[in-house]
Amino acid sequence: MNLRPATILCVDDEHTALTIRMMLLESEGYRVLTAESGREALELFQSSAVDLAIVDYWMDGMKGVALCRELKRLKPALPVIILSGFAEFPYETLGLADAWIMKGGDTQHLLKILKELLNRP
């Protein structure tokens, strides 16, 4: 049995949204690493054991899709959740994201999907 809490990498260029997400996940017992850019996220990812990534779709600089592509190249089995304000799942994310969740939606839905992805075989 794994006693180490899962480490979640949260990436969003909106500081307030990132802080709220970090507080939510930490209150659920997860270890949370935060990054406000794709470049910062890659540095954290390469220096830490990350179990799942939650990535904003639309960020300045490296977009969420480019970050997901690189995370999956480095660790193909890494579960990735993409958060977006867009109602539809962009075709370019097909095969990259394990889940697509609307920003500002129900936090319980996010937590449910996160747990499912962490517990899949």
C-alpha cells in the first residue's frame, strides 16, 4: 500500500485560480506543486515525482496542449486533466488529455475525476 500522498502538478497562468486549486487539493491530502507557466512546470516535473497533472488549456507562452504533449513524451502513463473555459473539447487535445473539465465547474467533479485517474490500473 502506498502511504505517500499523490503529487499533483497544477499549471495555470492565473495566480488566483492556481492558489484556489492548490488549497482545494491540499485540503484533500494531496501534495501540490504549482507552476504559472509551461516552462516552470517542466522544470518542476523533471525534478519531482509527479503522479498527475492539471493543466490550463489557454496560457501565455507555452500553451496547455504543448505542455501536455511534452509531459506525455517524458512520462507516457501520466494522467493529465486539462481545464478550460471552452465548452468543447478541442480536437488538438485528443490523445493527450485523460480528462477535459470546464474551469469554474463543480469542484467535486474535479476531485472525482482526479481520484479515478489516480486509481486506474
